[in-house]
Amino acid sequence: RVEAVAVSPDGEHAALASTAGGKGVVSILSLRTRQLVAKLEGELLGGATGWLETVAFSPNGMHLAMGSTKGTGIVEMVGGSASSWKRGPAMPGAKEWVCSAAWTTDGANLLLGLESGTAMLVVASTGAVAHTWAELHKKRKISCVAVSADGEHVATGSWDKTVSVLSLRTYERTCSSLRTTY
């Protein structure tokens, strides 16, 4: 079953994150030819073992982040070809269940939404944690994250029925938690 999908910034490829038999697989498809161009699995996924929950292309399309029940992994495109990928930097700062991921607009950082209700900003090149918003959502799964187009703010949405808007400059909440009405 497909758990997540992402389209490359140039619109040429789609990454489909799926899980079969408890093992994650990312399929890279050409949107032009509708053919499979790469299948990423096993050690190549780095820390993203287990059930895959999210997948996100970097703004330049050269990196792909995956989040799973057991952590995060990044892969890098080799030679500008979507058919060739290598394992990226280890993500030691994100060892828990990663439910959602989004790249900052400059591609330098990765915003992660965790099952624990914590959001984490990770330096993509090293895996170091730049900032953690602990228990942002009362220990409820952060199911979605987004970065504003100007790169100034991030938003997180949770199973606790709230949305939080945070500044990437000050790391403070810029808007009180917004509650959904459903």
C-alpha cells in the first residue's frame, strides 16, 4: 500500500513510499513515461526502516527524505539521474517514529513531525538537531508539517486537532494553537 507520495520540483518524477512485509520501499517513477526508474530499499534507506510514513523531495530535487516508524533517512541522487541514488547522511537526531517531513525552502534543514507530538528541525547535511519543539501537541502524533514559501514559518498539524505555527527565526510560536471544529 502507498503511504506517501511526493513530486519532484521539476515535475519529472514521483516518489511513492510503501511498505510490504514490514519493510519500506520507495519507488521513483517517471511522470513522463510512467515507468519505474528506481527502487530504493534496505540499507539504502538509512534510518528509515520499518513502515514508511512520509517522503519529501528537497527543493532542488537532488535529495529525498523518508520517515518511518524507526527513524529518518536521506538519499542523494547520483549524477543528476533519477535512476541512481546513494545513501545520504545519517540522521542520528531522528531515531523515533517520523510521521511527516518537509524541507526548508533553502534545502538546508528538514522539519520532522514525530509520533510523540514533538517537532524537530534537523540539519540535512549532518543529521544534527537544530531545534526541538518538545510535546508541541500534547504527546499526539504530528501527522503533517509544512514550511511557508518565504521560509520564515512552519506549521504542524496533529491528531490532537490543533495546528501550531512557529517561527524559523526565533523558534517561538507565532500563532496560538488553532483548533479544528470537527
